[in-house]
Amino acid sequence: MDTSAKQAKNTKSKSQNPKSNGAFVSDKREAILRSAIKVFAQKGYFNAKVADIAGEAGIADGTVYLYFKSKEEILHSVFDRAMEEFIAEGKREIAEIEAADGRLRRIAQLHLERLGADRDLAIVFQVELRGSTKFMEEFSGGGFAEYLDLIKTTIEEGQKTGVFRKDLKAITAAKILYGALDEMVTNWILSKRTYPLAPMADEVLKVFYGGVLK
Amino acid sequence: MDTSAKQAKNTKSKSQNPKSNGAFVSDKREAILRSAIKVFAQKGYFNAKVADIAGEAGIADGTVYLYFKSKEEILHSVFDRAMEEFIAEGKREIAEIEAADGRLRRIAQLHLERLGADRDLAIVFQVELRGSTKFMEEFSGGGFAEYLDLIKTTIEEGQKTGVFRKDLKAITAAKILYGALDEMVTNWILSKRTYPLAPMADEVLKVFYGGVLK
Amino acid sequence: MDTSAKQAKNTKSKSQNPKSNGAFVSDKREAILRSAIKVFAQKGYFNAKVADIAGEAGIADGTVYLYFKSKEEILHSVFDRAMEEFIAEGKREIAEIEAADGRLRRIAQLHLERLGADRDLAIVFQVELRGSTKFMEEFSGGGFAEYLDLIKTTIEEGQKTGVFRKDLKAITAAKILYGALDEMVTNWILSKRTYPLAPMADEVLKVFYGGVLK
Amino acid sequence: MDTSAKQAKNTKSKSQNPKSNGAFVSDKREAILRSAIKVFAQKGYFNAKVADIAGEAGIADGTVYLYFKSKEEILHSVFDRAMEEFIAEGKREIAEIEAADGRLRRIAQLHLERLGADRDLAIVFQVELRGSTKFMEEFSGGGFAEYLDLIKTTIEEGQKTGVFRKDLKAITAAKILYGALDEMVTNWILSKRTYPLAPMADEVLKVFYGGVLK
DNA sequence: AATGAATGAGCATTCATTCAT
DNA sequence: TATGAATGAATGCTCATTCAT
């Protein structure tokens, strides 16, 4: 929804209705972002050359800089856009669910469905975004904190309505759930065997909800 | 405990050190590793210069290459050494504990105690080691798999002895526990406030053992 | 006197300008040249971007190339146009003066009046035009040589009519006068204090005519 | 006389007496400076590549940065070193001369002798150092001002002792002389014919001292 | 073993110029 | 004529690694 000024100009002079033929908002910007995800996933952020991204997107090197200020900004944009959709979809979906445990289940499922559907994006999220402490810190204070908060709030609601135990710190429980899901993704990425990621959500919840003790 | 520059000078007149031949590796190799952890933690692997590491260790740039083949090998060594100790200590400690749930608790505690005691090492583990898919893959096949297996085996034992539910896949439960602990460490690293990490182990186990449902 | 941006807008509805066909060159060409002088003066030729010039002139980047073949050609045109006027005005003015010493005085005055009236142009002349040996050489063979010749010829006339000493090489004397005037301009440009440049002509001539010896 | 820290270290580890075999202070630094003068003279500062300088000096590109922080610093160093020697030699020489007019003559001769002996250096001085307003300003405030002051002071002395007219502003006269000499150098550089530059000093002084009027 | 000067491959970014509209 | 998005060649500088001493 947020489009840069440059991009806005672009679409203006191209087509009065930019969305007339499908869901596009700026061919090039979009293409660069997609290429970047692919290249970052393959080579890692530091080993990826801007020329690789441009090449993958089928444009000239310099064109990248008409849409992004720097290589780093591309990485940020990849994250920002994905995180934004991620959270928006999460909120939208859980709004339709009544019970807190059902909501949490949906969040977990969405988490794995989403990343399971785009392996490259998942790699960038799991691996590359952690490649620098600096980025992690910004990450931590940005969309990530919001996401963790969504989980925490849902747990608190469950504690109020009595579905969840009240002797647990909601924030810690939220981190545990997030960490567990995150680990599922990481393992899935690194696994040689390809298996569907989404079903792991129920496995995780079985433990998270019921515990491992008999 | 901090030896860096002074230690380097000492080794110049090396034969004074009674442990210089055999059992003891090399003061300098150790110093380089320690410096690397510090520098990698501060700047990140890719932004860290070999000269930074050498400088921190109080030796000449070229000397680094007498002990390590490349910058990458330093990172590997950091991991290998830490992981080795990590696992060895884990096995040693749990050998003395009878019940599986107690064992698992000890593992979790050790995990957080260890990383909580060396913030720089924790940063390198949580952040830098994930900076490249390639490394993660090697990681996954190496010490990490062994560590995860230690957890898995312990859970399986618990399932045999009846402490843990049998309707859970041990490997999945192991990943969940690992992921939860891992997330505690990551949050601790990124947190502005400094709080003790080790106590979080019990928080995690409270959920992992009992679940969040009422 | 400053037209730049506004003028450019005017030309959009071009046919309103009665002089648009024929005798008058082009508003836009003029605007570009003026903008170039300003930008070259501010940033220097090499650091000036064609986009800067276009922006200053209120036109699109590409439009510049409808009037000039290259960035270098703009610099040449700046020089050519100014030098042409410079010499033409010089010749016109001295034609009305009888005595050689009076003529030379007028040339010197015009030199400083002209550059003193347009600081940006002066900067381009003093500083930028010398930024490349290649340009200097072309410069030397072009308008500059003609200008120097104007001075030399005037001196020779003075030697014939007996106002000037005959034991001096006219060309050398011409260079000396030119160099002295040139230095006045350079100093004026670099000076923090702003003082009128033109009056320096008489100062220079006092020395040039009478010498410094008592 | 002023050598950088790096250079100092260099010579220390190489030879206890760096001047033992001739007048060298740091082979490499010196070689780079010499190459830079040559390359700047040929191509101009902006068109000169650091690789050109390195190639000309017979060293690797990166080595340049062991002795200079940047390409710009090389240009500054070229100027600083030359100007320093220039002024020092000027002061030394005139100290031995009694009369102000004799002193001034020696300064003028030295000016042209020096630049006439090193055409490349002369080109850099006349052409490249003026390539940027910014540099000119620094130049103006640095060695150049000192040089101009040397001339001015000498003229003032001449006015006190009665050799020079007192109705002239010394600073203006100084600029005139400098400008005249400067122009001789510029013309000499641009001239196709190669003639000795130094003798022009007397030509200039003939006019500067006696004036052109009969 | 230790040094640190020297190497040179590698790369993000800029910007003059082009060209489809 | 005018536009400005797209191009892609060009380059200063960094830094892991080597090697003569």
C-alpha cells in the first residue's frame, strides 16, 4: 500500500489504472524485490551482488538505484513488505475467530503456511535477517515486536477467558511459541528432505497446549 | 581471564611456558579465537576485518594465518570448540541424573547458563552463525545435530520410563524445546535491559512440561 | 535579469514568442547556458551533473541533448559565446579611441568590468576552464589567442606612435598585462570580502605603464 | 622534512640510516608522488585513475592507500611538498641579497627556473590545482598566500629603502608580478615550441620595474 | 614463528547519454 | 520538441591473503 514517490510517478505515466491487468503496483520495483529474495536466499546478503539482483530481474544494474537507495534498503524493503502483509493477514484472520486457543492455532498455522509457501522468503527471514546484529535490533524494534505482541495479547485474552493457565507470563509463553515455530521453519529450510511445513503447526501446538509430561 | 595483548608478548619468549609442547594447544590460537568472538559479536562476521581480530589479539595480521587457514575457518573453529564443550558438559552433567525430566531440565539450564555467561559468544551463536545458509547447513550436519539428538534421546527415554507422553514425536518435541530456548537467548541478546538469562530455563520448562492449557 | 526556471516554463507555450523562428537562437539554449555557468561555478565542471544543469534550467535531463551534444560541448559553448562578445565589445570600444595607451586602458577596464559583473562567469573562466590541459590547449588556440593578439597589436601601435617603449617585445608585454589582470580576477573570486573589481584596472595600469622603480 | 607516521615506520624497519644511499626518505611514497605528477599532468586530475598512478609507479593499486588516504590527498601532497620547497628555497636565496630589487629579481627567476625545470609539475600547478574552486580556496589560504606575502614584503622593503615607488599598494603590485610570472608559465606550458622559461623573468621585470610608457 | 608491507581481485554506486513515448 | 526512465561503463577504495625478511 505504501509506494515510494518515484514508483508513484512511474505508474502515473504508464497506465491510469495500474491494477487493471492483475495485481501489480510497479513492475520493476516488484521484480527487483522478488529477484532480491531469490538471490539473497541463494547466496546470502553479503555475497549477493547488486548486479546479480539486477540480472535476475532482467534490468540494468543502474536501474536498481531508481527504485532503491542502496543494497541495504532492498533487504529492509523485503522484510518490511513481508512483515506488513504477515501481520495484516494475521490480524484479519484471527478477527473472525472467537476463542483464544483457536486464534493462536490460526496464527501458528499462518506462520508456517506463509513461510512454507515461499522457501526463498523463508530463507531470507530465517537466515539473512539475522546476519547482522544491527539489523536484528531494528528488526526487533519494528515489525517483529509487533508480531510477538500479537501472540502475547492473544495469550492474555486466553488467560482472561480461562482457556490458558494464569500462572504463566504471557510474554514468555509468546516467545516460547514463536521460538518453537521459528525452529520448525529453520529445520525445514535446512532439511534435505522436502516435507510440507504447515502441518507442523499442530505438532507444535500439541506440545505448547498440553505439555510433554504425562 | 582477559589475556589478549599481554599474553601475546609473553609468548615471544615462548619456551618459558611449560605447557608449550603437547597437551596444551597454543596460547595464541586461543587468543585469536577469543578476539574473534569479541570482534564478530561487535561487528558481525562480514564486517569484521581480520586485522581487527589480530589487533584485538595483540598480534600481527599475518600471524593469524599461522593458526587458521582463513577468516571463515576462524568462525568454524569458534563454533566447533564451543559446541564440543557444550555437548561434553551436557553429557557429563546428565549422566549423574536419573530421571529424564530432571535431565532435560539440566540441559535447558546449562544451555542458558553457558550462553548467559558469555554474551559475545551468545551473539556469535545466535546471530553470526546464521549469517549464511551454507554455514547453517554445515552447522546443521555437525555439532548442532548432535546437540539436538541429545535432547531427543532424553525425551525418548522419558517416554519409555513413562514421564513423558508417548503420543508426541520426540524429534519434534526436541526441536520445540530447542527453539524455545534459542528464542530466549535471542531476546536476551537484543534486549536493552540486562537480566539474568539462566532463570528463564524454568519458565520455559513450565510451559514445555505442563502446557499452557488450563 | 535572472530568468532560468521561469523562462523555461514560458517556452512551453512557445509560439507566443515572436522571435522563436530565425534570428533569435533559442530561449532554451540560452537558459541551459546560463544554468551551466551557475552550476559549473558552484560545483566545478567535473562535479556538476547534467541533471543539475537541466534542473536549474527547469527542463528535463534529456532536453539538454537537443541543444548540446555533450556536457563538454556546454562548457565550450559557455566559453565561445562569452569570448566572442568579449572580443567584439573590446574591438568596438577601442575603435572609438585614438591613443594606444587610452585603448589599452579601455581594454583593461572592460576585462575587469565584464568579469566583475558576472561572478559565476568569472569563476568558470578563471577556474573551470583551466581544469583540463586539453581544454586549455584548445582555449589557447581559439578565442584566447585572439584576445591576446588584440592586446599585443594595441601595444605595437603604441610603440609605433611612440607612446610605448620600443625595447620591449610586444607579445611579452601583452602577456604580462593579461596575466596581471587575470590575477586580479582570480584574487577577487577567492576573496572573502567583496569589493568592486573594475577599479583594479587603473591600479594595474599604474604599474604596467610606469613601473615600480622610483 | 615532514613524513607521515606510516612512512616513518617504513624506513625504521628498513635501514637505520635512510639517507645512507642518496637522498631518499621513502621510495614508495616518493615514487607515488612522482607518478602522480606525471599522470595528473597528462590526463588531468579527474581523468587520472588511481590505477594509472600505481601502474606508473610500478606498484599495486592498493599500495597507494598505504601511503595516501585518498586520491585527493595525493594532489594535496603534491602541492604541499612543492610549495614548501618553493618557499623555503625562495627565503634562503633572498636572505643573501641586500637590495629589494635584487631580491625580487631572484624570486622571479627562481619561480620560473623551478617550474621551467619540471614541466609536469608546472602543468599540475598551473592547470590542475585550479580545477576546483574548493582546492583554490584552500590553496589560497595556504602556501599560496605565504608566497604572495613574500613578494609583498619584499616590495614594501623596497619602498622603505626608496628603490620602489611609494604611491603603489604593495599587495597589488605583488599580485601583478605574480600574475605576470604565472602567465609566462601558463603560456610556456601550452606552447608548442619549447623554449627556456627562466629567461622570461628578466623580460617581466623589465616591464614591472620600468613600465611600458616611454 | 612472527611480522606487516604489498598485493590485486572484487563491488557498490554514479551519471552522461539514449530512446521509446 | 520534450520527456525522464533506463542504461551500463567506469572507478575509487577495501581487505583477505601472501611472502620476503
